[in-house]
Amino acid sequence: MHNGTSITQFIIEEQRKTEGATGDFTSLLNDVVTACKVISNLVNKGELIGVLGSAGSENVQGETQKKLDIITNEVFIKSNEWAGHLSAMASEEMDEIYPIPTSYPRGKYLLTFDPLDGSSNTDVNVSVGTIFSILRCPGDGDGQNPSEQAFLQSGSEQVAAGYALYGPSTMMVLTTGNGVNGFTLDQDIGEFILTHPNMQIPEKTREFAVNTSNMRFWETPVKRYIDECLNGSEGPRGEDFNMRWIASMVAEVHRILTRGGVFMYPLDSKMTAKGVEGKLRLLYEANPMSFIVEQAGGLSITGRERIMELKPKALHQRVPVVLGSKEEVERVMGYHKEFDAENAA
Ligand code: AHG
Ligand code: MN
Ligand code: MN
């Protein structure tokens, strides 16, 4: 029997500290947690219930959808549409926003999510995750007429963000702007238990994560940073670095929260040729992860500016991402500034 703090207890106690809180937000978070427990169970059963493999369709970004992308998107909608806390949802797997059906009451929050991040890893049984972000619905305040425009808020407006990581353990990592806390799912009782209070990204780190197969397409400052890491003790950094690439952003961010490091999916010339500004999506990948990383003492930038300060232009907007230990991310930003200054002349 576990006698730790359950996520439900934790969220309620957090809510009590907020003056005027109605319990709406607490209840919304609980529904998100439930959705993640259902997804954890589906991912865990895998081919026993025939959910692996491709669905044969494409999402709005032209990516092939896995069966699990579609199923987990449905789980999120069903768990979160009925309770009356939301006005609309938006997801990686839906072209348009999803206004709460008029058969349910509409509430004052907006929810964005990537139901299954790293889904190419499901077939090979490597860790995947769910990412979510909660915003207040602006405008008329009662959330009756949700529009795409309502979602285009900068990351600094987020009320809460979190991810679930489906790895050897299922974990939930959460911020409401008051630090970052990690919970581990106790499968026997079906509850997330607080196991990682007040997570902080270690400052001094010598580990980076990037898909180096794209190296020849990167911009000069990114190439410079990674070259210096690769040159290790023989280069300007004077120390050896270690490298990881899981291809599941949730797993990479979780590693960085645990033992530090840098994760990046930078801009490259293949993207610019197609007119896209990055790989990862701002509203349901980059912003929530930036909120978590910065609440844990790290930094998250596009290369040139803080991600959470960007004013979103579109629901599925993509951005370059460099996040992790503050000093290293600042160094990457410095390299971009130097490069831009040299090339402005
Ligand atoms: P998704 O599965 O939701 O499309 O996102 C995967 C993302 C991210 O989690 C990961 O870091 C990156 O894409 C992997 O990209 P590459 O396959 O290009 O390495
Ligand atoms: Mn994703
Ligand atoms: Mn996804």
C-alpha cells in the first residue's frame, strides 16, 4: 500500500492556495489525468489489442497517422468534452479546432494536446508520451463562441502544461506555474503518486540530443555548437560530451529534467525549402515543454528568442526548438546572435 500524495490530492491542495478558485480547473486536470491513464493502458497492451501499425491516413501536416494517433486523440476528446470546463480543444491530429458539442456545457478553458508524441516509436516498443497545455478562453469570457483565434496566445499565457511519459514506468509531469512536479503511476491502485517533487534541471551538463542526420542542412550557429560538442576535450569546450536521440520529445525532455542536457530540433534548409519554420508544433509541443523546462530552471528558445514570447500565427505553426540546461541554451542563443550580427553588415 502506497501512502504517498496522489495527484488528485496534490491538485486539490494546490487549488486551495489560489484565492477564488472554483474547482473547475482541478476537475479539468483530473479529466486530463484520466485520459493519460487510458492511453497508458492502450500503449501498454499494444499488439495484444491490435493497436500498432499505420492507419493509412494523413494528418493536417501530411504525416502518416498511426492507429494509435487516432485512437488516443479520441480518448482525449471523450475524457475532456463532457464536464463543462472547456470551450474547445485543438490537437496535432485534427485539422480544425474542436468546439465542445452544444449538447454539453461550455466552460472557460481551452485544451491543446499531442495525444501521442513520438508515435513512430510505438511499433518498436520505445517510450512515447502525451503533451498538453491549458489556456484561458479569451473574448466574451464565457467560452460560448470558441474560434481558432482564441488559441493563438503566447506560451507565457498558459495556465498549466504537462506530459505523460509511457516508459518502463508511466509518469505524469506537471506545472501550473509554481514549479514542476513528477508523479509515477501505481498500476495496482490506478493512481499517480508524487515521486519527483520540485524537479530542477541540473545546471552543469555535458549531454546533447539532436538528429545529426540533418547536420548538413543546419544553420551555421547550430552546426558550430554541435561541432564544438563533438570535438570534446580537443575542442574549445575542453570537455567530452555525450549524445542521445530517442525521437520522442517527451522522453528527451524527461531525461533533461532528470539529469540535464540540451535537446534541439533546429531549423534546417529542407524545412525552409518547403516553407515551414521548424519540425515541432508551437501550441501543443513547444509551448507546453517550454513552460515545464523554464519552471524547472531551464531555458527554451527558437535559437534567437524565447519560445514562450512568440505570438502564434496559426494553430499548427511549427517552430525550431532548443531547450534544456540554461547555460548551454544561452550559449546556443549567443552563437545565433553573433552569426546574425556578422551577417547583418
Ligand atoms: P510526433 O510523433 O508527434 O509526430 O512527434 C515526433 C517528434 C518529436 O517527438 C521527436 O523529437 C521528433 O519528432 C523526431 O523527429 P525525427 O524522426 O526527424 O528524428
Ligand atoms: Mn509530437
Ligand atoms: Mn503526435
